[in-house]
Amino acid sequence: MPSLNLRKILVKMADNWVAKVLSVFLAIVVFVFHRMTTMESRFFLTPLIVELPAHLVPSSPYTRMIRVTLRGDADNIMPILEDDVEAYIDLGNIEVPGPCRAPVQIRKKGSAVGVEPLEISFNPIEIELELDQKSSKYVPLTANIQGNLESGYDLASHSLTPTQVALDGPAKLLDQVTELYTDIIDLDGRNADFTVMVSILNRDPLLTIRGNGMTEFRGFVRSRVAVRNLGSLPITIEGLDERFLPEPAVAFGNVRISGPQLELDAFVPPQLFLSVDCSGITGEGAYTLPVKVNLPPSLNLVRGEPREITVAVSSADEKIGEVP
């Protein structure tokens, strides 16, 4: 009896079996299509990780960012962190320098693990690059100074700490590097010593600077030393006893002075700027006396002419008694 019932069931299943199989197939297609139309997509860029032996490094430009597309239920794909989907190529089995090609692979971790359904696609799917021996060397730094100090000031000197950095990269490329520059150090408007931390520029992504990629710049600012000529300045006779009169009563001189530009430009010669001290004269006669230049401490005398003058002194009483 049971075998009879089983036979009836099999007969019914076999009856019109083509239509039944087609119905199941169509149901599967409709289900898959429904799932595809209700799934959402999300894309982002992720850095490509190149896994290499320690003695090799890339020596040619290559695609560094991979476009990753996630497809699945919105509630599932939106919370996935971009850092939890890694793109990498595995070159760990390569031993010698030269060209190579490798497929891009995806590694899920963290919030991306266990998410279903989840489709991950990416572009490009393959990377081609050149490899070279890894090398290192110390490279001197050069300060990239731009701009102008405040008027009247000069950059007397400067220093960098450190003065050189260790650079890692492919041997052939490193051989071509003789120095590295800092980012721009702006002098505009400065009028005193200053210290700034500045980045070290590395315009080749195939090279790596060890450390934090920074250097300390110290600038030493000094007032600009300038020179100015002053001419036809009266030489004043001072300290002469009232009993005497000088001849000539007025003489003139020229001087060349130096000092900070701003102070030199603003300097106005005061009274008694050039003078001769006659306080030691006690009688009539001709006296050769030095010309004194009365400069403020911030200015210096380069040259003065004349250095001395002859003062002829006669009695004031005699002059008064003379008949014109």
C-alpha cells in the first residue's frame, strides 16, 4: 500500500514536469531580480597596500587609490567603515628587482566582516609596477626663504635643525637626489629674530623621509647697516674764553657716517655736530685743533674732513680798540 501511494506521487510529479521546472526557474529569476533591484550601492576610494619583501620597493608610478563599490542592503553597507575594506597586492614571493604585475585583492575586517548579502567590486583589478632594491641615504636640507623683511632690516644668518634627513627609496632614484627643500619660509614684515617649524618638501611619493618630516628654522635679523654722506656742515668753535676771538669765525666740514638704515635716514645733524674745543687756549696765536663729531651711539663715523683745523686767536680787546 505505501509503495502504491509513493508511485502515485511520483506520477503526479512527473506529470507536466517541463512546466513545473520552468515555474521554479522563473521564481528563482524573479527572486534574484527583486534582490538586485532592492540592493543599494556605495563607493569610496581606499589606498592600495603593496606587500613586498623588505629589500624591495616600488620604483615606478602606480595606481595608489582603488575605487571600491559595496552593494547590499542599505542598513548593512552604510555602517561599514572605509578603513575596514583594504585593497592590496601581494608581491611577497618576488625576490629580484624588475617589472611585475599582480591582481588587486580585498581584505575585510572589523565592521565589514559577517555582513550578508555584500558584494564588493573594485577598479582597477590589476596593478603593474617596477621594483628596485631598497636603499637609504642622508640628504642635506635647504631653506626655501621668500619675502622681504621690514624696510631697514636684513637676514644676517639662519640655521636648520636638523640640517639633513634620512631618505629611503629605490636605489636608482635615490642616486639622483642631492638635497631637499623646506616649505616656504615667509620673511614678510619681520624685524626681529624668529623660530618656526617648517615641513620638508617631498615631491616624489616613491621616497620616504624618516621622522616627522619637519625641521626647525631659526632666522637672525639685524638692522641694515647703511652709509650716508653729510656735507657743508658748520664747524662750531666752543669753549673759547671771551677774551679772545677766533679767525676764521666759521669753517665747514664733510662727514661720512654709517649705521642702521632707519636711524640713518631719520638722523638730522644737531647744533654743535662738528666742533673744536678751544677751552684750553690761554693766549693769542694759531692753534691746530681736532674736529669733534658728536654722533649718537647707534651711528658710526666712517670718515670726516677736515680732521683738524687751525684756529687763529686774537685779543677781543684789541679788536674793540681798532679804528675802522
